Amino acid sequence: MKFCPTCGNRLISKLIDDTTRLTCKDEACGFIFWNNPVPVVAALVFYQGQYIIARNAAWPKNIYSLITGYLEQGENPEKAVLREAKEELGLEGHVHHFIGNYNFSEKNQLIIAYEVHATGDLKLNHELAEIKHLTPDELLQYDFHPLYITEKIIRDWQNHEQD
């Protein structure tokens, strides 16, 4: 971003709250680019007795994760995670429980993860190349490397299951 979206002036770097931020050079405008994280929901989908992990069509082979998507304006995270399960897998579901939230600083995202129990007829959309169905034991043994956030979500899910 080079120009102020409010007034069109060039943006400059300025130290604000101990962080260098882009600001409008026109102090009367007052625009500050806060660069807040983008909220993303993640669904660990339980379907017909197994958990589903998916490979995004843009990802290399053997890289699988949870069903994810962006939280839309005015949408609460629980509705968003169910919408993503419907859009990407064609499944209806309900939130079984909240797993946790995770800072994914590399993409400036806040990931909000849930276990979703789903029913219906499975139908992948264009975003997914393929899926795997895993038992709980297989899920716990699965190597999600290099997706360390997914590994953390699964560990937290496991801890919740043991409670």
C-alpha cells in the first residue's frame, strides 16, 4: 500500500505505539494502516465416524489440513465454520466444540478452530483437490508438517477429548 485510501496522499512510516505503521503524510487526514490480523475459521470435520482432512487445489501433494475459510463481514465464527464445511464439502453440520484460536503471523491471520460434526452427501468444491478420512488414532499420528498450526490445533483437540 503506497497511498492513503481516505485522501489519496502518499503513506509514510511512523512509529505509533512502539510499532512502525504506515500513516497518511497529511496529519489532518489521520489515516493509520493498523494491519490487524484477518480472522479465519478452521473446521476439524467429523463425518461418518472419521475425521476429514483436505488438500487445497493450490497446495503440493501430501500437504493436508483442516477445512478453512475467511470470516465474512457481520458473520459470527460459528456460522462461518459451518458455511465453510457446506461450501467446501457439501455437508451440513453443527459445532461440536470450540478448539482454540491461533496466531498465524506469517499470513497475518487469527485462526479460530472448531470441531464440526457433519452429515449429508460429500461433494468437494473447486478449492479442494482431495480429502482423506482418518480415524481419531490416525489423525493423532498424521504428520501435518510443515503446517505447524494444524499440528497445534490437533494437539489441543486431543487434550480436549481427554478431559
